Amino acid sequence: MFLQFLEIFTLVSGLLYVWLQIRQSNWMWPVDILSCIAAAITYFASHLWANFGLNVYYVLMAFWGIYAWLRDSKKVEGDELHLRKPTKKIYVISILITLIGGTALIQVLRFLGDPAPVMEGIIGILGVVGCWWLANSYIENWVIWIVADSLTAILCLTQGLYWMAGLSAVYVAAAFWGYYHWRRLGKYV
């Protein structure tokens, strides 16, 4: 019963979070922290270790996001959204993290007896890179979230986490909208 409550809380707070994220509101970060703590507990109880760790990482990254977004929001006016361009170095580092980190994570998850190590490993490493890109206001973060959240919805359905699957499906739709919205109102700083 408590875990179902946490799933529903994660769903509701996650919807608020993604709405704030699309609007690039700095309030998204505190909401993210609460939502991710609830999600982490849910995934921990379900032995989905990568998603548990990923939500702990999201909580930690929220503090960087608060700093970076407050810094960059001072560089735009009115309804403009602050964007940054990833450098070639960022692309190379991100690809290496995805390939090497993803492979290593899958092996660790297999060792831990994770029920879906490959899917969780891919989702986990995409989440690491996607959150890093989000906190740094790279518009391409939305593409990463479309892939990661689609896979998360499938994973949650196979594990009986139906509220979390619903939230992930909403995240996919929101990622399409977020990309469009940021593209329309974004200004590179």
C-alpha cells in the first residue's frame, strides 16, 4: 500500500516537475528532489537497482541544476529560455560515458541479480547523460529523454509498476513538447 502511494506521489509530482521543466522554471528542481526520492524508494523496493541509483543521482544533480539555471536565467529576458550549445568535446565525452558506462552498468546489474539488467543499464546511462545535458540547458537533452523514457515505460510495464509506466509515457509526450517549446523560445547564452 505504501509503495503504491509512493508511485502515485511520484506520478503527481512528476507531472508538476515536467510542466515546470518545459517552462524552464527554477522551481522544477525542488519538485524534482521530492519526486526522485519517492521514485528511488519505489525502485529500491522493486530491486530495480539502476533506476534506484539513477534517482539518487537525479537528486544530487538537482543541486547543480539549481545553480546553473539561476546563473543562466539572468542572461535572458522575458519569456526567453536560456540554452547552451554542447561542444564537440561534450559530445565525445557523452558518447564515451554512454558506451563504456552502459556496458559496465549492465555487468554490475547482472551481478546484482537485476530483473532487467540490459534495459536498466541502457536507461540508467541515458538518464545520467540526459540529466547532465538538462542541467546544462542543452536542447538535445529532450531527444535523450524521449528514448530513455520510452524504455522506462516498457520496463515498468513488464515489472508491474503501472503508475510509473504511465508517468514515463507522459514524460515521452512532454519531451516532444519540451523540445518544441525550448526551440521556439530558446536563446543561446
